[in-house]
Amino acid sequence: MDKFRMIFQFLQSNQESFMNGICGIMALASAQMYSAFDFNCPCLPSYNLAYGMGILFVPPLVLFLLGFVMNNNVSVLAEEWKRPTGMRQKDPAVLRYMFCSMAQRAMIAPAVWISVTLLDGKCFMCAFSTSVPVEKLGNGSYTGLSEKEMRRILARIPCKEIYNGQELVAREVAVRYLRCISQALGWTFVLLMTMLAFLVRALRPCFTQAAFLKSKYWSHYIDIERKLFDETCTEHAKTFAKVCIQQFFEAMNTDMDLGHTHSPEATPSEVGEEKEKLLGITDQGTMNKLLKSWHKCKPPLCLHQEVLQNGNGWVEENQHRNHISLPKREIVTYYSKV
Amino acid sequence: MDRFRMIFQYFQSNSESVMNGICGLLALASVKMYTSFDFNCPCLPKYNMAYGLGIMFLPPMALFLCGLILNRQSLVMLEEWKRPTGGRKKDLAIIRYMCSSIMQRAMIAPVIWIIVTLLDGKCLVCAFSGSIDPEKFVGFANVTPTQTQLLLAKVPCKDDELMKNNPARKAISRYLKCWSQALGWSVLLILIVVAFLARSLRPCFNQAAFLQTRYWSNYIDIEQKIFDETCCEHARDFAHKCILHFFESMQQEIKLRRFNAPREEADGEEDHLRGITDQEQMNELLKSWYYSKPPLDTNRCLKGALSHWEGTKMHLP
């Protein structure tokens, strides 16, 4: 159980690790879904292709979008993209990094589905059974059949029980042929994906590694900042509620007609402590202003500057935009006391 | 057991997590229910469609209502909607936000039921086997229309005498299943696209107001919980003191008089009664909590609160 807890904690440590976990689960779910899905080829000439290709491509699309939906970074990315610049510049490189990292993770489950589908072969067989080369595999000189009739017979290849074209093309031959092509495609796809992943990973340091490290850091920062902001807001709401309710009870108490209070009010230090946790935000109006300002004008990424603005005042952009401190020039003079 | 406790604790960490947990459980329950349900198509002309569509739509409605009932937030939202304004204004945006969040969570299990039903195909085959065009399939020549309807209705039943060896049965079944699965995947795709658009386009619309709404709806939830906890503590102390009082009054009548003088609290004992010491007072407090919630401003002086409370008291029935 300790191991489980450790894994759980590790995965939760940041959004990327969490997404890796979700990614793995979705890949497994994708394989499980495929085996649980009851593939049911219609065995009709015009429906086969649509059904086969649909099963090959629609679930991967669903899984890809699901990978984005489950990733909290989607809203972080959209928010970062759409926010007014305010006091903090926007860095398109960070946005690109976030998007790439999300897209890469979201692509794993669809790739697993497509590989499993192609390696299994049922989809491909259903979709392309009407395109089997009859001259090569079967009795090409089987006359007396119109084009339409032949397609109808070939369309029944995936359905064992109703296939009636044994004289035209032996079913096992056609099935083996189609499966072979399907599996070859499947393995090629797997190889391509793996090679692509390898290249991306191995060649990354050759291209602007410094800029990459910067983007990675700031994208983690944005994620952590958002999480901490949400936690701080929740803590604040809790304290606000506690103080509000305490004051409500006290108000009831002071109005009682008894004339003397039974209650020793909560010790002043306790009340003071709670109020301090409110960080100075003590009413609805101020809280609303704070939240609006968080979106419209995020604070600059600079901790040692003297904060000149009051509350939500707007500081001139040029003052903080490029805070390059001019190097101080020191001049040393030596006196000779000779 | 340790694992369960850890998972339990993780989900309890905040109420949104609890709701997500319940949501997931309902979704799993929905799938399990479907797989263990013994689907039993009547294979009679008029009953098929009613049965098939009934199985497809009635359980989702039940699951939806379950999702609403199990969500604590629905009560909080209704209370916030119905309360008199009192000292605190009502913000419709918060109520809308809570409503939409509740609906979204409650809709997951029904949607999963419908999709699993469509992907499995049995329901649609049962419901629509009587509505297909018999000309498309071989095996219905030289059959009267009423006989055709009867035969078509028997398609979902594999072991039926009349249709067991009819080659068209499998073809029809497969045809309908194909449509059912295509419909299932399309519905799933549309829903995922909608969810994706909603998630990624949210910050483009009034993000600042959204942050405010989310904060205050969370606040209302927390406030309700803390109020309940405070009342519990109060009730416990109230009962404790009441019972002590009762026991002591039994012993000596003189000790009764001592209760009128201010009592010293035992050192270190926190007084949870906060001055509310009898039924009338407690009833007034609870009534006032509903009719006139305090304004969201912890800076207001007590005198102001006092006059305000007296003012609203005049409106209490």
C-alpha cells in the first residue's frame, strides 16, 4: 500500500505527471475498449467501407479530443492566451510549448487504437473486402456475374456464415490476404510512430535548448501559480465564512434581552488570527475587484521590485516592461598622500 | 483497506472531488447495470418499439435524477435561490453557475447508458426491426404484409422457430446493428467535441466574471458546511449543559440559583454556546439565519449589525 501511495503522490505532484498517468490509463482503456467492442461488419457493398473506416478513425478522434478535455492545461492555455497583457508580458513560446506537450500526450491513446485495429485486421478486412483482386486470388474466369453481383458476393467475405462465393474466391484465401496487408500496415504504423517519437526526443537538444528550458520552466510556473491561487482562494473563503458566522452569532447574542452576555467572546487573539488570514480582503466588493484584477492584470514576474501601485491601480507599462537595471558605474579614486 | 482509505481521503479533500467521485461511481454503476440486465425483446409487432425505446430512455432518466439527488450542491443551490434577500443580495450568475455544474455532472451516467446501449445494438435491433424495408433483403418474397410484419418482429429473437433458419434474419440484424453502432459513435463524437469546445473557449468569454462566480459559489458551499458544524458544536454544548443543569437541579435546589450568575468557565474549555442558551434564542437564531443572512462584510461594526437585525426582525412572521 505504501508503494501505491508513493505512486499516487508522485503522479499528483504536478500537472504533467498527472497527465502522464491519465495518458497511460487512457491507452489501456483504448485497448480494452477495442476488445470489448462487438465488431459487426454489415457485409453490404456500400456500407462496408464506411463502417470499416469509421471504426478505424472515429474512435481515435474521440480519444484525442478526450485527451484534451481531461487535461486541465487546456483551460490554462486558453486563459493565458486570452488574458489582457496587463503588467505581465505574454510569451508565445510558452503557449506553443504547452500546446505541444498536450497534443503529444493526447496522441498516444488514438495511436494505440489504430495500431490495435490494424494488427487485429477485422476493420481492414471489412472495409476492403470488395477490393480483393479476384484475378490473382481466385477464379478470375468465373463468368456470368455482373459487376454489382460480384461486389455483393465479395462484400460478404467478412461474414463467415453467409458467404456464398466459394467458387469465385476461397474465403480463407481472401481473409489471409487482407489480414496480411492489414498487419503489415499496422506494424509500419507502429514503427513510424516510434521513430517519430525517438527523433523528437533525440533531436530536441540540437534546437534552441536554452529557449526550451525557459519555456518549460515558465509553463510549469503558470500551472503551479494557478493551482496555488485556487488553493489560496479556497482558504480565504473558509476563513471568511468562519469570521462571518462568528460575527452573526455574536450579533444575535448582543441583541438578546438578557442584558448581560453569558458568552465570553472568542479571545481577541483568536479573532485577530482569523482576521489576519483574510489578508486584508474583508468584503464582497474588494474580493470581486481582486478576482477581476487577477484576470485583467496579472502581477509582473518580479518579486524584489517595490510595488508602487495601490490595490488595483494600473501602473504605466513602460516602467516595468523591460526592467533592465543599468549597471552602476563605480568610480574609484585614489588619493596619494605623498 | 489502506488503499481505500487513501482514495477516500483524496476524494473527500473538497466537495468538487466528492462530486467527481460520485459521478464516476454512477457511470461505472450504469455500465455494470447494463451488462447485468437481462435484455428480453418481446418479438411482437407493437411491443418491440415500446420495449426497445423504453430500455434506452427510461433508465437514463432515473440515473439523471439519481445524480441530482446525490449531489449536495443541488440543495445548496435551491436554498440560495429561494432565500429572502435579507442583508445579502442575490447574484443570479452564481445560481446559474451552480445549476450548470450540477447538470453537467448529473448527465454523465445517463449519457454513458445511452452510448453503451447504442454500441451494443440490442435495443435498436429490437425497436426498429419492424420498420425496415423487406424488399432490401432476400427471403420475404411470397409473404403477405401482415406475415412480413410478424416475421420482422421476430428478427431479434435468435431461437424463434419461424426465423431460426431464415437467411435474412442475420442480415437484418447486422444491418440494424451497424446503424446503431454508427449512431453511438457519432453521438459520442459530438459530445466530446462540445465538451472540448466548452473547455477551451471558456476563457474567451468574460473570464473575470467567471472567476468571481466560481469563488462565491465555492464560498456559499463552504459557509453552509461551517454553519452546520458550528450549529452541531453548539447543540452538543447546549445539550451537555442542559443535562448537567438537570442533574444538578435534582440534587440541590439551591444550586439552581447559581445558574443565574455568570459562571466561570473551566480553564481551557472553549465555550461553544456563544451566549445562546435557550430554545427561544436558538429558534430565533435559526429563523434569522434563513430570513436574513448577514451581509458579506466582516468589517461592519456590531452596532450596525444589531440595528440591522432589529430592523429585519420586524419583518419576520
